[in-house]
Amino acid sequence: MSQTDDLDDSTAPLIEHLAELRSRLIRAVLAFAVGIVLAFMVAEPILQFLVSPIEQTLRELGDPSPTLQYTSPQEYLFTLFRISMVFGFALSFPVIGFQLWRFVAPGLYKSEKGAFLPFLIASPFMFLLGASFAQFVVTPLAMQFFLGFADVSSIFAGLLSQATGSDVPVDVAVVPETAEGVKITFFGKVNESLDITLKFIMAFGLCFQLPVLLTLMGKAGLVSAEGLGAMRKYAVVAILVLAALVTPPDVITQIILFTVVYGLYEVSIFLVARVEKKREEQLRAEGFYDDELDGE
């Protein structure tokens, strides 16, 4: 066989892998596009859900008609499209994950398949758990902290109270007089308000990936439970810095984030210890584990 034939034989598997990768990517992109279209159809209700912590906070502070505004013609459309991108990816992730799995599975051993698949399932679940925690716990606390500094009663509420009981027609807007100072009123922009909410969702969703990441690294032998335990004091400092960066300067919110992430760190140590125990039992059953050497 000539050298040219050897090159042709080695090139054929590469071409097959590239063709397989192309087909998987096309299917993933098509699923993403379908997810964007489906999410765009319900983007406005999703936006209402995402800004509901702001609405609830404003109502609690006395605003009977919470209002968000946009200041450019395309801003609201781009906001809806941004929501469609994020939630379209969430809708299409099962298909994208399945295509990724089908591409890498033929190159894995049976034991590696059994180790990788649970993490592929656990990762989106933990992200959803973190995102829910951000939406229902962290964002309301942050909005109460931010909006609590100002008199956020809407100018429309002032106009309504001014016109009630007077002879002013309801279709005429009259700015109420103030005795002193200026009236500080919240006129939030849609895209900026959504940006805060999405940042919290992404930050907590990624933080909740900590047990998945460390357990996978423990399964690969990159970290150990003993090593993670020895790094506790450094982990505490890192988590405190993280809490200061991704949360508003509110002690309560920072304590909540620190407690949750440090709890996930301890859970990760427990999971890595279980992985190491199972690996030790398997090696002992196969006769590769030396108890005397381990005792030394």
C-alpha cells in the first residue's frame, strides 16, 4: 500500500466526523430558530413575568399604576427579541443537548456514557433551580432595596389624586404643585429593568452549576473531597467577593447568596466524597486497590 493510500484511509474518518458534526449543528441551529419563534409568540407575557418583582415593589410603595417606558422606537421590539433569544435557547436546549450527546457518545466507553449523561440532565435542572431562586427571592429583595430610597409614587398617581374632587376635567393633565424640593419619581426603562433581572437569573443559574462542575471534576480525578475541604477558607473569601459583585449593596441579599453558594460548596464536597468512595469500591473489587498502601 502506498503512502497516498494511507493518507486517504486516515482522511476518510475525519471527513465522516465533520459531516456528522455539520448535521448535528444544523439540527441544533434549526431547533434554536424554532425555539426563538415560539418564545417570541409569548415574549410579552414573559416580560410581564420577569418585571413582576418591580411591579409588586412599586405597588407596595404606593404606586397604583406601575409604568415602564422605552425611549427609542426599536427598543421595545429589541427587548422582546432579547427575551426570545434567551428563552428560545432554553426551549431548544433538550434538542441541542441530545445532538451533543449523539455526537460524543460513539467515542465514549460504556462507563463514560453512564458518567456523562446524568450531568447533562442535572445541569439544566440546577440552572432552572438557580434562576427560579433569583426570580422569586433575590430580585424582589433587590428591587425593595433600590426603589426604597426614592419616593416612587408615580406622577400619574399624583395627577389622579389632584384631580379627584375638583372641577378639572379628567382629560386634562395638571402637574401638581409642590411646596418644597423636587419630586423624585421612578420612570424605569424596559430594557434596563429587564437587564437587571436577567443578570440575576444568569448569575444564580451559573452559581447553581457548582455541584455539577465539581462532581464532574471529581469523577475525572481533577479534585478531591479532601482538597476541597482544605480550601474552605479560600472558598469563603471567594464567595463573599462573588456576593458583593453580583448583588446590590444590600447585606440581606449578600447573606442569602453567600449562604446558598457556600451550601452548594459543602454539597459538592459530599458528592465528590461519594464519587471517590464508589471508585475505591470498584478498584477494590477489581483487585487494583491496596489497603496497606492506602493506610500508609
